[in-house]
Amino acid sequence: MKVILKQDVEKLGKTGDVVKVAPGYGRNYLIPRNLAIEATPGNIKVAEMEKISQARRDHREKESATLLARDIVKLTVTIQRKSGEEGSLYGSVTALDIADFLVGHKIDIDKRKIQLEEPIKTLGEYQVPIRLHREVTVPIKVIVEPEPEAAT
């Protein structure tokens, strides 16, 4: 049985691929879970059209991500936090803090695209990758400085 995948299926194929599967697997698993549709001539034509429009959309998104990457590379994120004697922070710097800094510079990025492995907990300079598109990842320089002492 041939089916057209509506979503990526691990070890089977990507969205829009026409794949041959066992009839039971197609009828009892893929089609009921809305992962695939039967590969009729009409459905194949529709899938080809969707694949072309998806390729165009993906190309546009990649171009806009590349333009945004040029702006991000020029920036240096400077964040001030209260710190202890050894340079360890009382709090931490998270992806949300970096995203808020970028919003202040008119760059709106979802915090989930900022690939900070774990929160920054010490003073210093860091390179944090931001994944704007699956093919476009740009590093941003993050400097964590101690907060100035308040004069009493």
C-alpha cells in the first residue's frame, strides 16, 4: 500500500513523501492517527503542490533568518546581576533574559530559539547560539557583569 506522509515519521520518511508500507500499518496506524493519507492520483498531485509551496515558504523563512542573523551578530548582550565574592551570581541569566534584551533592541525572538544549555550562573563572557531557522544558527556574545554597588 502506498501512502503520502502528512507529518515526519521516524524511520519512514518526511512530510510529503510517498512511501510503500504494509497495508495493516497504513490502515490501522498511519491513516487513523492522521500521519498519512492514501496515495491516490489526486492526493499525489495535491501533495506535490503542497511540497512546492512549502519549499517556497522555507526559502523565504531562510532568507529572513539570514537577514536577522546579520543584525544579531553585531549585538552584544550585557546583563548586570548581583554577584558574590567569587563571581557567582545570586540568581542566573536565562534565555528569557537574553530574549528580553533583544526585544529592547527591536528584535523579537522566541526564547526557545536561544540554545542556552543551562542558565548562566557566573560572571563572564559567553557565546550563546540562537537557532533562527533549521539551517541558520548565529552566535551572540553575552557579557554578565556585576551590578554596581548602591551608595548608601
